[in-house]
Amino acid sequence: MGIRLEHIIAGIITLILVSFFLINIEQKSLKKSEFTKELTFRDTRLIEVDTQKILGLAHSRYGEVEKKILTLSDIVYHSDTVNLLRAKKGTYIGDYIQLEGNVTLNQKEGFYYKAQKATYNKKRELLTIDSPFEAYLNENVISGENLVYDMTKKKVTAQKIKAVVYTLEK
């Protein structure tokens, strides 16, 4: 008994079909593993400008842009009204910088603020602290649950505050 030609042809066709389907499966799995980050960088200075002046400066040790959202690690921010704004992590979303981890703000003419979580609106110059905070001015100390600071009006509102305030002697 010998091998018939029909069996050989059927085997070859089966091998061709199996290899065709395996090649298609591998190509589909390659399409799923696309890289999503648009940009990564280290030790960078970002300068925000308009046609008239510099709006703000930001320094970062590491940053990335993913899906049009800029995230910075160890951010240091500076503008006309903000002497120094620092945080472990800062996320730019439109006109807002969401800050997390050891957030500190040195105001040019005023308090020094410390918190763990805050949001800074660059356009309205509004700092919103969403966690317990401490604020210092010379020997004066204020602490509370949350705070909203309007830098243009120089107005602060806070909840559940505790304060130690020293007045001038006459």
C-alpha cells in the first residue's frame, strides 16, 4: 500500500491553512502593544509666555506627556505673584496645576504655605488647598482643613482654622 496523492495534497493544504491563521493571530497581537507616551524628558525648564511677557517658569526633574496631559515630578513653579511653588508631583490640565506631595508655596509678599494636596489656577491666580495645611508669616502660624487663596485680591478663606497671631506692641 502506498501513499495516495490525495492524502499528500490534503496535508499540504492543511499546513498552508494552519500557517495562514497563525500569521494573522501574531499580527493582531503586535497591533495591541503600541507605545502610548507622547513625550518624556528629564531636568527641564518650561517657560510659559504670551506676546507680552513671561507668564510662568517651571522646573522639573522628570516629566511626560500622555494623552495631552503634562505630568511633572519634583516641580518648582515661579510667576509674577508666586515666588516659589513646589511639589513632588504636578499635573497640568488646561489652566490648572494639580499638586501632590509636600506642596509648599512662598508668596512674594506674604505667607509660606505647606500642604499635601493643592490645585493652582494659573489664569485666575487662585490656590486651592484640599488637605490640612499650615501657613506661616514671621512668628504667626495658621493651620486648618482646607484653604482658598485669591492672589489677585489677596484674600484667604479657610475652614476649621487654628491660629497663633502676634500683634505689634505700641
